[in-house]
Amino acid sequence: MTNSLSIQDLRVSIGDSEIVKGLTLEVPCGEVHAIMGLNGSGKSTLAKAIAGHPDYTITAGEVLVDGENILEMEADARARKGLFLAFQYPSEVPGVSNANFIRAALQARLGEGEELDAVAYYERLYEKMDLLDMRREFTSRSVNEGFSGGEKKRNEILQMAMLEPRYAIMDETDSGLDIDALKVVANGVNTLRGPNLGVLLITHYQRLLNYIVPDRVHVMMDGRIVMSGNKELALELDERGYDWVEQKAA
């Protein structure tokens, strides 16, 4: 499928340890796919390796963005191709304001000699902040510095809303969120859903999928996808647990 994030027989190692072991998965643009799995199953390794994190070595396989293999590209080039990674633990960037950080990311996509229109930029930024119930003061605060867990996650959704990626990989976006923050973040993601965005949503828990309802659910164990299904699979997994998956996959 051309318009998709296509992962083909991917193998990823950290040092001498292979973590992702021949994983194949396709996320069509316009769909939300969820990956569920226990700690240590390789979910976050998969996300970071696709995004180009230098600590992870891809030893085999392909990752195609709309038919183009991105694995030979640097991380910034992958981002410019339309790939976005929302981290489980977003980093702080002291001394760089949110407004300037996002503006610089957008400016980097423009051709030589082109400049963002400042008025249009701030109008759009405020529109997206209102969507996520973020106060105006966040524009001048340093990126994620002193933010609560919920504020950091909202800030990443704000970045995603402004950058408009083709494919977003969201690594445990629900981690550390209370129910109110979870609803706000989920509402932001749902507002961005549409035919021009594919989402790979990584989570431990079914509760997030009550608010961001996936088109497909995949269960990852020991570096592989061992089961896939519709949204009801997440409910069944929540009821029966991962031992049930192991028995089914055996």
C-alpha cells in the first residue's frame, strides 16, 4: 500500500540484544492503529528506531513512508518526510520557548529564502492551544521545563497539531495522565484525525482506547506482533490478560 507507514520484517538491536525480531505492520494513512503489550515487549524500541534514535541499530527490514524507505535518512530528514514521534517522557529544552521551538520546526520545512508569516503563525498557534485548553502563557515558557506530566503531553499534541505530520507514533501518551488530562489530550488527537494522518498509538492499557477508538489493535510480545484485531480485541485483552494472548499465540 503506497499511502501508509509500512514496517516490513524489522529487526532492531541494542548492543548485542535483539529487541524487535522481524516485525511487520502496516498503518494506512487515515487510520489509527494501537499496539498493546507488556513492559519489555519492544514497543518503545520500535517507536524510537523508526524515528531514527541513534542508540538503536536496525539490522534488517524496511520502514516505508508512502512507499519510500526512510531508514537511510537522518532523524531530521525522517521528520521532514512527515514522521512525528510523541515520547513517553518528553524532554525539557531550557531557554527555548514553546513558540520559538515550534516556529523553528516549521521554518526548517520551508525553502531557502522563505519565511513564516508571524501573524498567521500566532493565529494558528493560539487556535491549536485553545483546542487543547492551554493557556497563552505556555508560548513563552521553555519547552517542557517545569511542566506537569499532563502539560508535557498536551505540549506534544500541540506540536503535532502545528506540524501536521503524515504519520504520528505516540509512545504511551496516556502515561502519567489523570482522567481529565487524558480526555483533553484524547480530544486533541481525535480532532486531528482524518484522511491525511495515520497514527500508531502505543499503550499498556485499554482505558486510552475508550477515548481514542482505534481502527485496528495489535498485541506485541517478545519483539513481534502476535495478534491483531478490531477495537474489541483491546476489551478482550483487558478482561483476559496477556496470558490469554500467549496461549492463543502458542
